[in-house]
Amino acid sequence: MSDLVFIAFPTEQKAEEVRQKVLSLQREYLIELGDAVVVTKDEKGQVKLNQMLNLTTAGAASGALWGTLIGFIFLAPLLGTALGAASGALGGKLSDVGINDQFMKDAAGALQPNSAGLFLLIRKMTTDKVLADLKGVGGTLMRTSFDETKEAALREALAAHAATETAAPSNP
């Protein structure tokens, strides 16, 4: 069973930085993600999703390849490429893997204008090592499907950033 985590950040850059950090943890086999989406909310309240993988583009590329191959069989490679790309793009647009887009847009409505959030769909995680690596990255935990102990540990790891900022003396 997967767990869903939504963390708010003050900027899109910070949310993207944390997503890249989590993706590096995945390369180290410390976490297995189903999806990692950065969501932004502009000053007008418009919500934009920055998916890891554009399924429409991937579908179009795959469809074009298969369409070309089938087109060669019927001696119409250009027609096959065009039809394959169109059908692949449509298939990619209609398929939705990972976190439901409408759910993310609804949840992102709670963000402040000109801020961002990071949705993580976590399949498996080595909790102690991941939380140690995320310690001090900042952000505010908005939603989670973790049990209370995991959620509290994640809140503490994220809050460590705020504690280090207030403890650091400011230069005159």
C-alpha cells in the first residue's frame, strides 16, 4: 500500500530542490516512489502541476515509432507515423498514473499565492534514513496518509530547518 505526502514550500525552486533530493534517495534504493509532482500556485490562484513524466509526449513518441513500423509494412510510413503519434498522444493524455490530477489541484488550493508544494506517492521507504536525509529541508507538512508516529517524525525533520534558521545569529 502506498502513502501520500503533501509538503508546502515558499518557492517552486525549493520544492523542485527537495524533489531532486528525494529522487536521489530513490537512486540509492532508500525510497520507492510512485509519483513526485511539484505543484505551483500563482498570484491569481491558478494551480499548475509539474509532473515528472509527460505521458502525452511519451505516448506520442511511442505511437510514432510503432506507426512508422506498421506504415512500412503497408508502404505508407508517413501516414503510419502521423496516425501512430496521434493515437499515442491521445492514449498518453487519457492515461493517468500516480496521483490523481484533480485531487492534487484541489489540495493545492490550500497553498498561499506564489508558493509551491510537493506531492510524493511513496510505495516503500527506509524511514529512518530518508528522514535523516530530509532533516532541515524546510517546508510545511500539509497532508499525509502516514500513521501518527511517521507523520510526527516527518514534521520534526522538516521543522529542524526553521529551528536552525532562528538559532543562527544575524550579522549587523
